[in-house]
Amino acid sequence: MGYMSAAAKVLNMQPKENSKSHKEKEAKRQAMMSKRIVCEKCGKSNVTLYNIQNHYYCKDCK
């Protein structure tokens, strides 16, 4: 085992930009990004939304 400086350890722990595993993880992260759900009529998102036949509506627009 060799001696590694603190700076070398930090650089070793960072993912390489063009590595295969880094690209796969980035693709998975992009696929898992969630879509913001809002009321389809008024666009409110900070209220309770009700799912009616796969369409989201707030209490006022229901």
C-alpha cells in the first residue's frame, strides 16, 4: 500500500466524466426525474390534488 495525500484521495473519489458507470448512473437519474403534478385547470400545485380519470384537479376545480 502506498501513501496518498488528502488531495489525491479526493480526486480518486470523484467520478470520471466519461466513464461507462458514470454515464449509466446519469441516464438512470434522468429517467427517474419526477414530473411536477399541478391542477389541469388552474395550475395550482401547493394544494390537495384529486385524481379523476388520470387527470389532476384541485378542490375548487373538481
